Amino acid sequence: RKPELPLVFMASRVKHPLILDILCLFLQVTCNSFTISDGEMQDVGVGLYPSMSLLNHSCDPNCVIVFEGKCLHLRTVKEIPKGEELTISYIDVMMPTRQRQNQLKRQYCFTCDCHRCLTGDKDKDMLAGDEQVFHFQNHCSLNTSAEEGIEVLAMCKALLTSSQLPDRNIHQLKVLDSAMDACIKLGLWEEALLFGLRTLQPYSLYYSDYHPVKAIQMMKVGKLQHYHGIFHDAMVTLKQAFNVMKITHGENHTIMKDLTELLEDCTSAISASR
Ligand SMILES: *[C@@H]1O[C@H](CO)[C@@H](O)[C@H](O)[C@H]1NC(C)=O
Ligand SMILES: *[C@@H]1O[C@H](CO)[C@@H](O)[C@H](O)[C@H]1NC(C)=O
Ligand SMILES: *[C@@H]1O[C@H](CO)[C@@H](O)[C@H](O)[C@H]1NC(C)=O
């Protein structure tokens, strides 16, 4: 659980030396640890990778970190001129500037001054729509008591029906994502696909050309199309995912084998139907 108070603030109020030691250690760990995610970018644990902790943050980084099991890969996702600093993003970049800055401050104790933060890049799109509505949405999408797929789906549908928000609004986007995941959990593939398709354009808008999260989202949607027997569409989406993942995951990553198999399956299904 995230502490309610910034850790540094807590540390300044603690008097007992042993507790202070533990708290300082805890601070170092939270500031220097990496959340280990699986091939699908789902969080599976936390690890300490001392050499990686030296990398500075940017909200538009030139490197990404992907995992293969517990093995951490640092990969470049842009042309990097000689001498330019390597950067990664410590946080999810699909947040408006103020939210990103708050999280960086709270969790890593610094104020980011990258070009995206200075220009408020894409904030207008992320927060497009009526402010009142998305405050309400944010509140409801954080409702943790509804863990069952059916309840989550019902809540998401109610929100999507009542909201007048464009899909590029990040709160709306999170609801679409939750709806897709709930549908997948419930085996409602067709509905899952409809929600998933609506997320692709905004994902492309907010994540850079080569971003692992964007590729995973494309792969998810491509898999649904494949499952649904729409092989032509599946092929297009999966190829897009493939082209991004070649850079973000590398051609030897295990996930590329799954993707290659799916693509081959589409090819043979298409030629069999001729
Ligand atoms: C990270 O930023 C700090 C402060 O600007 C700088 O001193 C340090 O060299 C940077 N680290 C790397 C690995 O470039
Ligand atoms: C959260 O979900 C539960 C169960 O679905 C519901 O009863 C409750 O009203 C919800 N709370 C909010 C704040 O939406
Ligand atoms: C992928 O693996 C093959 C065989 O192990 C190796 O020859 C090739 O260099 C690897 N490619 C990359 C990009 O790591």
C-alpha cells in the first residue's frame, strides 16, 4: 500500500533510531527498486538492480526496461546521439503533467523538468471533456470493493453510458481498459474486442512510437481478433505489435515467439479460406 504521507516527511518525524534506520532502508528500496513485470507488462514483483538505479528519469525517455523472467533488459527506443544521457521513465507516462509530477515527487522526491513537463505535453487531450464527469469517473474506477468481473463490467458500462467523454480522456480510457479486462475474464470476447479497439488510437497518441505498453495492448486486441476469426484484421494489428516489439522487446524475447505463432496461424487460416 502506498503510504498516505510522503516518506521523507515521515522520516523527519520519526525519533527512534532503529525505526529511522529501517525507514531509510525502506526509502532507498522504494526509490531504487524496479517493479518486475511479465511479458504482458503485468506487475509480478519488485527487484533491486543496482546498476539500473543510476538511470535518470524522463517522461519521454530514450530507453525502456522490459523483463524476461527476472532478467531485466534495458533497450533503446530512439536514435541516441553520442554523449546523450540514457533515460527511462520511472512511472507510467499516460498521466497528465500534474499527476506525473506528483507521483515523482511522492515516490522519488524530485521535480521533473523534462520537455513534456515544461510544455504540459498532451495534457489537453488527456483531460478532454467535462471535468465534473471525470472526477466522478476517477472516483468510481478506484472502487476496489467491486472485484468480480461482472460487477466491474456493469460499473464500467454504466460509466461509459453516462459519460460524455471522448475516448482519449485518460479516465475514460482507464474505464475502457477495465471493461476489456473484465470481458476477457468473463469470456465475452466480442465485447472485449469492441472495448479494446477503442483504446488503440489513444494509446498511440500517448505512448511513444516504440513503447512496450502500446505493443502489448495491440497484441491483446490482435489476439481477440484472431480468436474471433477475423484473421485479416488480426494480421494487421499483430503485425503492428510485431514491429514495435522488435524494438521494445527484441527479436529473441519469448513474447516474440508467441506473436510469430499467432501471425503464422493467421496466414494459414487466410490461405485455407481461399
Ligand atoms: C543523473 O542526473 C544527475 C543530476 O543531473 C547527474 O549528476 C547524473 O550524472 C545523471 N546520471 C546519469 C547516469 O547520467
Ligand atoms: C463500490 O462498489 C460497490 C459494490 O459494487 C457499491 O455498492 C458501492 O456503491 C460503490 N461505491 C462507489 C463509491 O461507487
Ligand atoms: C538472437 O539469438 C540468436 C541465436 O541465439 C543470435 O544469433 C542473435 O544475435 C540474437 N539476436 C539479438 C538481436 O540478440
